[in-house]
Amino acid sequence: MSCIKLTRRSAKSNAEPTHGAESQDVAPPERRANQAGRPTAAELERRKAKVMEVATELFVHHGYAATSLVDIAKGAGVATRTLYQHFGDKEALFRDVIFARDTGAILAAPVLETGDTLQSALMKTARYMHTYSLRPRPIDLMRLMIAESKRFPELMRGVATAAFARFRRNIARMFESLAKAKLIPDGDNDRRSELFSDLILGSAPVMTYAEWITARTSEPDIEERVTLFILGAFGPGVARKAGVKKAKLPKAVSRSQSVEAPGRIVIED
């Protein structure tokens, strides 16, 4: 008698693929990353933003020396090793905080637009400079750097120098555009940026950092400073082409005036 051998098929091998298995196969990469325990790119950005927010607050309110990476990690809800992995040490994180101080209210650097005159272009550049420099968070961070300069001179000097260089580079680009458009002659645009920044801002940032003044620079004052710069840097000929008709400059001194005598320079048509 022939013997028939029956083979029992396991339920597992005979079963249809489950809906869950299908879902796992077609899950998007971000979801699969989460299922594997790895954060998505969006989650990493959210964590970094939180770290920057917490680090900024702690640095401002407690100072650089009194703030530790452990404090920052705890406040941001991340592991300390995460900070080392994505930011490096405390000094590197502090630099990131300073250079990202506009994250919450990004200000686009001014650009030369069709129809701009030299005067209108420099006026909007001057407004940008005041807005950029004299907002609450940048002021807080500048006060922090000044306060910590005694204990960490090299760090604070390096950070401040780099921050000012980046700021002035934005202004230099405007002068490059003005020269390309033949609104001003070719020249040293980095030097123009430096002189323009010093004249337009004057003592306002330092006086504000020290809390000696709270009032903002007025529009007429900014206009006088812009006009003075155009006259001093480029002369009356360029000033006329720039649309400067009557330049009222406080206490301008002519050859016939004493140093104490107030005067006005008027550019006639």
C-alpha cells in the first residue's frame, strides 16, 4: 500500500500579507525614520530652533559664564550629547546665538531697485541699519557681550568683530550696486560702508546699550546724516544728481564762519 505523506502548511506561511505590513513597506521615508527611532529632518530643525531659543534666553538673563550646556539641554528637552553633536561646545553655540539673532524677525538687507536715486537708496539703507541695530534682542545680546568682555575678551572680541563685519558687508553691497548703476563713482566700498555706518548710527547704539537714551533717531535726523554723507563722500555734483536740492546740515562751518556759529549749507539748482 502506498503511503501518502501529508504536509501541514503553517498558518504563518499561508497567511495573506497584513495591512500593517503593507503600510510599513510603503511608508514615506520620514515616517520610516521615526519608526526606526531616528528624528526626521523637520524634527531636527524644530529641536535646533528650541535649543537656540533656550540658549539665547539663558545667556541673556544669566550671562555666558553662568550658563551651562546642561542647563540649555534641560530647558530645550534634549540630551546634552545632542548639543555637542549639532552645535559643538558652549563657545560654538554662543557664536551661533549671536549670528542667528535675527531668526525671529529676519531683516532682508537693502537692495537697489529700479527707480532708486542715490538719496532714496541710502535712506532705506540707513533705516535698515537703525532697525537692525536697535531692536530689543540684538540690544540684549550686545549688552551681554559688553558685560562678559572682561572675563572672555578673546571670545567676545572675535564674535563682535565678525558680527560687525557681516553687518557692514551688507552695506558695502549697496555701494557696489550704486557704483554698478553709475550713481556713484567706483571706489573702496568697504571703506564707504564703514564711514556711512559710523555717521548714520553715531553714538545711538552705545547710548542705547548703556540705557542712557531710549528715544529713536528721527527721520529728519537720518535724512540730514545721509545728505551730509553724500556731500562729503561724493561732492555737490553727485548730490544734485541724487535729488538733493536743499541740504540743511546742522552747524556746518564755512570759511567765513567761526566754529561756534551755526550754519546751513544749501545746494542751489
